[in-house]
Amino acid sequence: MSLLDQANDTADLPALIRQLTGQPYPQLRSSGGTIPDPRPGHDERHASFSVFKNLNGVWMWKRRGAHRDVGTAYHLLLAFGFSPAEAAAILAGDNDYQGTSRPVIPRAPPSQLSLARQHAARIPSDHETLYALSNLSTIEDDSPAAQDLTRRGLRHSGVLKAYSVTRPTRTQHRTSLAFTLHRAWGGLLNVKVRNLGENLPRYSYRLSGMGTPAWVNPDYGDAPMLLIVEGELNAVAAFEAASACGRFIDVQGLAGSDTWPHLTGLNRDVRVYTDPDTSGNAAWERLYDLLHEAGATSVTRLPVLETGDYCDLLGQHGPEALNVLLDPLPDVPVGPDETLSAGTPIPGNWPLRTYHPGRLNG
């Protein structure tokens, strides 16, 4: 082991963070702790920067979220703008670095929470609300809309406000399925139409330019756990299955993998289901960061289905079969690939060993 490796392994990371930032960070104790990211350009409202010792007693840090940043005191110094030679000198005991020139550090991209706020659905006027609810009627038992809901196990749902379209438009077939979307605390935001015929987009909205609001269950906000699901009707299926099995949860259903949940009530245990494809995986990483920024106490991805979706499972096998999938599998990583190391190659004459949050690979 080189002298510099030894210096890095024995560095007091909490003391270094306080020295670099000038902040006391009382939440950093002898065993570590979690603080807002102290690195320049990484301002955040909620703490996601964990400081801890691995099994070999080496101080490390880890930023929760899609970027999977992990490192040691050396990596932190690089993040503060020091060159590899300067970082090595500091760890070797030369602490006279206050006058060292530092490169300009670019601003970090906007947080997921700020992006979600920018994409919040617009609240319709009274006139727009009347238009959104016009030309809708009760679903007849022999209609295509009724058949579609029956296939999904949602024909008699008590929480889905569903209708048939009575007058066709350029983007909506007559007799297509329509359902309402509301704010988390009530009040209509839009009506979404699922076209059951051909030659038109599968989905459209009665009010254009209003955003893509998520579906939320009635009386949203009081449950200890929140489930976020890709697909509004899949969310309805999950809520119906959980309720039928005596489970008290709140559910949001996203319009698609690139859309945003309501920001109300995210500060609790949250479970997420997205499709097992490229866009679904990207949505999971984005939601993971967003939910931690919004104060979620835990964020877990639910197991993926080999075939079909939540509606298929509810319609074909009933609520019990779907309810058991609303719990995470044991011993799965909580975040996106959080078991990966940050042992990236370091430029300069000091090849740093590869570190792992749980152990040290020399």
C-alpha cells in the first residue's frame, strides 16, 4: 500500500467536508450521516449525500439517485475542483491549499423536483371543465368501452369515473372510453379518452395544452404508503386490488414513462412500478431522484411482470394475484444499480484502487 493510499484510507471525511464547506453539519456523527450534497453545483433541498465507513473502516460518501456517485476523500477533493496532484498533496498532509486556483465548475442541471414543477398540469377554467365533461354518457353493458373495462377487471370499479364518448371528433371515436383525471385534493384537471377503434391515436385529451396529469385515487393523501404506477388504468387496478385485500394505500398512475406525478404527498414510503424496457428503466431512475428530492422516506421498485400489465393480471386472475406483487422482492437493491462502485480511473501518477461501499478491493 502506497503512502497516498494509506492517507486516503485514513482520511477523516466528515472533518474534510466541514473544512471545505465551512459548515458545521451536526448530523455527521462518529458513524457518519446523511446531508445535502456539499459539492459545488449540487445544491439540493433534501439530504441525499450519505457519509459512512465501509467494512474495512474507510470513510466513503455516496449520492443516492440515478447518477450513482460514490467516492472517498480523494474523489470529493476532485469534485471541489482540485487537480489530482493537489488532492494528493492535501491527503498527504499539506493542508495549505486555500490559495490554490480552481477550475470553473459548471452549474448542475435542474433538479428533478424543479422539472416536475415546470410540468405541472394547468387547472382548467369553469368553461373548460364544462367542455371536458360534455358529450359523455353512462357506459352501456354491450358497448366497446364496457368490454374493454371488463377485460381489465375494472367494469364495476368504484374509483374510476368512466364514460362513453357520445359525439365523435377529429381525435375521438364515438363510444370510446373516457375517464376523468383530478387534482390530488380534488377538482377536475382533464378527461382522457382511450380510442377503441382504428385510424386515430390510442389516447387523447378533451382539453389540449393542459399537461398530462396522473390519475389519483379518491381521498388521496392519508395512507402510509404511496404506489406510483406507469399507466392510469394500471393504477386503478392496483388500487382496486389493494382495497379488496384490505390494504390501505394511495396510488398515482402516470400517463407514460416520460410524465410526472402529482407532487402532493410524496414524503412517505413510495413504491414504483414501471415497465421493464428502456423507457421504463429511465423513468425509474428519474422518479427515484425526484422522490428523494421531494422527501420520500424510502423508494423501492416493484418486481416486473413477465407478461402483460396490472390490468391483465386483475382481469384474468383477480385482486389477490395482483396484491401480492405490490410488495418488493426481498434482498433487492433499493436504488438504480446502487451496488456499483465508483472506482473510476483517476488521471495522474496515483492509480487509486477500486472501492466498494461494503468492502475494499486492493
